[in-house]
Amino acid sequence: MAPAEYTSKRPLEDPGSSVLVVACSAHEFQPYLREFLAEHLKLADGAYNLLAVPGGPQFLTLSEYLPKFAWAGQRWVSFAVDKLQVRRIVLVGHEGCAWYADERFVPALLHALGHGGQTLSDHQRADLEHAVASLRASIPAAAVEAYFAAKGGDSHLVFARVA
């Protein structure tokens, strides 16, 4: 059993960050997300604010189906922009997201009903594009970009810019 107390190796300091990353909270995705942020976007651990929830930025697209859920998500993002001085928002989705695959939730249910002949990955990319457009309209002070991670031919994750 671990001791009841732990002391951090470094003292608490706030370097500040103007970046908010909104991504899926799935544990298996986190190491790849951190690698992408550090290696490709040059955002080291602690250099960004992270909002990790099941399904990632999908909550920004649910205003018609789950308005209270969408309202809470918009409030989280607005809080970050207002109180944390966020000026850049990075949205990241990934292939095989359990939120999108679970038919208890709106994205999978819509997909099961034949959502325009799209694959689930296409649906996720479209949601990311919708979220970017929504944020750009509602929070013009922040730059917004989105990426979708999918398994490449060599089984490595490929993060492609969507918007």
C-alpha cells in the first residue's frame, strides 16, 4: 500500500499558459496525445491547460441533442478563455473512441440510424469541424484548430489536421 502522503519533487509554480487542449480522457490515448502535443505542437507537459472528458470535444456539438451537456462544455471553454487567458484552443479526437461507439450516447445512435452514409471516423471529423466553427463564432478572441488521430498502416497513430 502506498504511503498516505506524497510531496512533489518540484515546488508549485504557475508558468501560465494561453493554450487549452480539449481531448478524450481515455487512458490508452493519453501517452500518444502527450507525444503529439510535445513533438508536433511543441507544447511540453505543463505548457497547456487540459480539458479531458470522454469523447473529447464532442460536447461542443451536442446542443440540439443534449443541451445541458453542451452548455456545461461551453462554460468550461469560456471559463478557460476568460479566467486563464487562453488564446489558442486545440481540439483532438481519435479513431476508436468509446464515446462514439457506445449506442447509449447520441453520436453512436445517430451513426446507427444511418447518419448520411458516413463512417464513424468521418462522423467524428465532421463533429470536429462543427466544433471549430462553433468556437470560432462564439469565441473570436481565440485561435481554434482541430486534429484527428487514426491508426496508420504501420499501427502508429497519425494525427491529421481537420480544421
